[in-house]
Amino acid sequence: MKPLMLITGPVATRSGYGSHSRDLVRSLIAMDRFDVQVNSLRWGSCPMNALDDKKPNDKVIIDRILLIIN
């Protein structure tokens, strides 16, 4: 069983920090040493449409984003 790793960052935003977050998450997933889960957050007023579920490179991140349902 892999240890859980929670990454909190603006992975879905169209910002420099969002791009950097996506790179880090992809690298950690590729290492295959952790159960990577993502807590995506906003970054100012940046659009949150950087991930496309039709792109396999983005889909691996989308599948790991935690959803909070109230």
C-alpha cells in the first residue's frame, strides 16, 4: 500500500503557479510511490479551466482532485 500524499495548490488555474503545480503533481504521479490526491484551490481571479478531461496528461490529475460535497 502506497502512502497517501495530499497536494494543495492551484492545479486547475491558468496561472504560473497553476502550471508549476501541475508539473509537480504529474511528476509525483509518475514516480508511482504515493497515492497522490489533489486539493485544488483558486488563485486570485485566474480562470480555473486549465485542465481538459479529453487530454490524458490532464485526466490523470482530474481523477485525483478531491471533491467536497455539502
